[in-house]
Amino acid sequence: MEETISFEKQIANLFRARFPMVYISTWEEERAINAIRRLAKDDTLIKTRRDVFVWRVTTGIVSESKEQMAKDTVDPLKALEFIQKYNKPAVLILLDAHVYFEGRMADNRIIRKIRDTVEMLKGGLVPKNVVILSSRLVLPNELQKDVTIVDFDLPDYRDIKKSLVEIINANRGNSKIQFNLDETGIENLAKSAQGLTLQEAENAFARAMVERGCLDKDSIDIIVEEKRQIIKKTGVLEYIKSDLNLDDVGGLENLKKWLKKRNKSWQSEAA
């Protein structure tokens, strides 16, 4: 079976191979930025460490220390000029640059500047990379040969469980919140939040604490409600809550026995 390469290792490999332009489509902006910052400082992954800068149309280019690098870099053309001229190994993350690639906002100057930047970074003596980070994948024909698309998966069970444990530990001293979860309860609650972004999962846990004053096995209902809200926002699917159980299914007795026997086979104890 082919080994799955982690996001950080995949990005690090592209950076080391001098791929100048990477496109990541995700709603999890901060999680992706933090992952890139981690790998940019990891000698075992990246070999050559890189300074990381983030560009927003509201702030221009900002460094890791939150220092504004130059006021005139609010213009994306200026931001691309910045990375071209920067004389140290670096990564420039462009947020929401997709708006310049489609419809009436499409800007041929920016598209052309990106292509020029790609050529310059390819042949440069100093390793530098540009990452386009957006909620949607929008790629004009002119850039399809210059940009590498990388998937950024939703957080897995371990990420969500770690965040849940951190939330519990941070609120242990709050007398208004009770935590009635053993290890299995934490595991079940974390697994129920799979499919959400990390921010959505944290919001759901926080909502459960505020609404019920506790986190316990019944908090799963609030996680399910958060998922229902997300599905509703898409306008494509409809979530229908059902209270049916195995007793409502006629016949199939052997299948029911098989399911009941293996009811806990997905828990960590079974693994």
C-alpha cells in the first residue's frame, strides 16, 4: 500500500524541489499558515530554512512577528515585487488572491506578474516560494502550467482530540463548567466532530459548554447540530434528523445481531 505523505512533508518536498508557486484551497486559513510556518523552520523537512510572510489586501505584507514590511505592499503587484527582490530564503503566502483571477475582478496585470515571478524564482540563486491560499480554487488558463495544486485535508481525529483536550484543560478551573468525560467519552466526542474544520469543531465544543454548562456524552447532539448548520449553508443537501433505531427495522435479525456484537469495534480499545 502506498504511504500517505503528510501535508507538511508534501509542501516541504515541493519547496526543496524549487517549485515556485503552490495553490492551496481551504477554509482553514490559520491552520494552513501555521503548518507552513512550522515546516519553514524544520531543518529535517525543508533543509534550507525560510522566512515566512503573509499578504492580505487589508494589511499588505506582514512578517511572522506581525511587523508590517512595507505600507505600499497592499497592492498585490508590489507584494510580488517584494518577494522578487527579497534576498533571503523565503515563502510569501498570498491570501484570497483568487479574486483577481475571475469575472470582472480579473486583472491581467497580476496574472502576468505572477508568471514573471514564477520565471524569476525558478532561476534565482536564493530558494523562494509563493503560496496562494484561498477558500476556492480559481485558476486562469494562463497559470495552469505554472502553479502546483496541493490538497489540505480537514483535521483528522488526532487533531480534533488534541484540541478538545486542550479546551478541557484550559477550563478545568471554571466552576461553572462540568466535564463528565472519561477517555472513551473524549474519543467519542472527538470522532463525532470529524468532518468539521478545526475552528468549527472548537466552536461546537464551546457552544456545548455555554449552552449546557458541561461537556459529556450528550454533547454529541450539539456537534450534530453544527454539522446540520454547515449542510444547510451549502443549499445543496438537507439534513433530516431521525430517531429510528434497530428495533424500528423489521426482520434482518442476523444482521442486527452482527451489528450489536460489533458495536464497539470502532473504538480505540478494539484497535
